[in-house]
Amino acid sequence: MNYKAPRGTHDIFGINALGMSLLEQKSKEIFKKYGFEEIRTPIFEDASLFMRSIGHATDIAEKEMYVFEDRKGRKLALRPEGTASLARAFIEHRMDISNPAGKFFYSGEMFRYERPQAGRYRQFHQIGAEYYGNSSPAADAEVIVLAQDLLAAVGIDKINVYINSLGCERCRPFFRKTLIKYFSSAQDLCNDCVRRLENNPLRLLDCKIDADKFIEAPQMADYLCDDCKENFNLVKSLLKSVDCVYTVDGKLARGLDYYTRTVFEIRSDSTSSQDALAAGGRYDNLVKELGGYNTPAVGFALGSERATLAAQSAGLFNNFKEPEKIFIAIADQELFNEAFAFAVKTRNGLSFNKDISVFGPINGKNLTNQLKFADKIQASKTIVFAKTEFENGKVLIKNMKDKTQTEVAISKS
Ligand code: AMP
């Protein structure tokens, strides 16, 4: 049987692995500047944590979660996103008391049983941040600018930022009712819209299938209470003050139940895909709903696969140079140990940021075949250990391009 990676999963290697590592590395540098600390949570959690936080009537909870029972019959789920896990950890370690203004970031695999297509996988990676304890619109704006900075750090600067306010527990219920009434009279709704109408009517607003039917649909902006309106205006003015260009999208609803007030999405301006690169928003009630102290919070997650792809189309690796490769060969088998020790010493002596990789030696091959191997891996130089030269404290350095050869003294200590 020929094994293949399970449907919707993918192996990340070569330039894609390099791109993703670079994204993770740069994001750590940026998180540090903003004062976000790393937190790593388990890949699986109690399934009910996600049901409760994300909401029962959401795509994720209804059909996308990988739920399983362990040997003791505990119902667990592979994490579909990071916010719920972080909120659970925040409460479990009583950071709602000790560190109520905590700023945390995470990075890792997420799992959703979605229909696989370009930029949409069943196992994918997210880099995300959560900012607890700050209800100020400045925290919303900070998180949006942070997400934008992460993308810019890997060269993605052609982006569009979309924002909206979903209101609060005071103004949203009335908007929900208005929406249910409005949508109830709509004809021929798609199956998803019919299903969501009662439980999650906001989601109908960003339905891709029925979008044309909802052009005239009521918009949350017209139903915001005074506090929410003022709050949203402040977010907008803060974004303007740092020249962050945004578009207010009255139909932006986001899929999850926990959002309150500001929500946002960042989409690429240069690829045809309308899929978001990053998305997030404020969720002021989640910590309390999960049993913690009332702690407002705002956060976002960025899709690492999508961001890596966008970074590559933006030219991240246009000037990329592979490390120089040096191969260590032996003309006489009895010098294998000396050559091996030399290779180890050379690697250890390379300074951390030196772009050089050392290969070899390999035994059981004659010198011609070793040189063929060196050509195959595109080594720039081969260092040959030969008996006569070695006895005189020297090795041969062969330039693999022009095939010239020089003798160089080595220290045997
Ligand atoms: P969400 O957690 O749904 O708000 O998604 C945040 C970001 O994660 C999105 O903007 C995407 O970039 C990425 N993302 C979400 N779902 C997937 C998926 N199935 N495959 C790849 N990336 C995804």
C-alpha cells in the first residue's frame, strides 16, 4: 500500500517550510516589541470547551471539529482555534487574578474538518495573539496594527483591512431580532442560511452563496447603542492616527459566537483569493462565561499557510540564497575518522549566522563517486583528505565549479 498524507493535510518542506519558519521567527520579534509573551497549550482539549466558547450554532462546532473519546470515555477535541484554549489556560492558572492585563501569543497546528481547497486545510497553522484586561478601543487598534505588522514583516504590504462592530449584549439582541425578521421573508435561502437563521442570524450576512439577496439587509452600524458607537468611532480614529487604511464592512460578522464590538479581517490585495489572511476581534464576555473573572479581551489569528503563500508571491524569496555547501571527502579510507572529526569541528566552529552547511564524509565510496555526490548536492568546495598530504598536515581544497585544487594546511589539534 502506498501511504499518502490524510485528505486535507499537507507536508510542508523546501521553500514553504523556510517561509513558515521565517514568519514564525519574525512574528516572535514583533510580539516582543508589543510585550506579548508566548503560551503553548495542548493540541486537544475537552470538547465542551470549544462548544461552549465558539458556540453550538457555528460551522466549527456543528461540523468541523475532530471529536474523539479517549480510553476512559472522555470527550476530547483537536483544537480548531486558539482563543478558547488560551482563555481556559488564563483562567486555570488564575491569570485573571495575577496577570489580568496579560498579553499572550501562540503558534501551532489547528484542526477543522473543512472541504479541502486552495488555502483551506484540515490541519493548518495559526499564529495568534490575545490581549486580556483592556477594554479600551486602543487595545483593538493595537491588535489590528500588530496583525498588519506581522504580515508586513514578511513583505505582505498589499492588504485590505476590513472592520465592523457587532455591538454588545445591550444592542445586539435587537439587531438579531431585526435580522431574523428580515431574513425570514427572504426566498430560496441556501441550506446553511436556513439552518443558521434562528441560532446565528449574523452569519447570514457574510454568506457567499446568498450574498446577492442580502444587499439591502439591515446593518449593525444602524443599531449600535451610544457606547458601542463611540467605541467604534474611537477605534477608527486611532487607526487613522497611525495611517492604517481600513474599510468598514457592515456585513463582516465572523463565524464565532464569542465576539463583541470590534471584529476585523485582513485580506490580501494582490491575490485573487478573498480568503482572509488574518482575522479577529473583541470578546469581552468569554473569560467570564468560561468561569473566570470578568476580563475583557481582544485578539486575532493569522493563517500561517496563507500568509506564507502571500509572502512568497510578494517576493519574500526573490533574493534568496541557499547556504554554501562544503563537502568533506576521503581519498584514503583509513582517514575516515580524521575527516569525520574535522567535519564536526568545522560545523562547531562556524559562527551562528554563517550561511554554510558542511556535508560528509561518507564511507564505502571511491573518491570519484564521492565527488559525483558533491556535485549532486551542488557543493561549492570539496575538502579532500588524502594520505600523503595529511601526513604533511595538509588537505586538498577542490573548487567544484572550475575543478581547480589547492593545498591548505590544517591544524590537527
Ligand atoms: P479564524 O480562526 O476562522 O478566524 O481564522 C483565522 C485565520 O486562520 C484565517 O484568516 C485563515 O488565514 C486561517 N484559516 C482558517 N481556517 C483555515 C483552514 N481551514 N486552512 C488554512 N487556513 C485557515
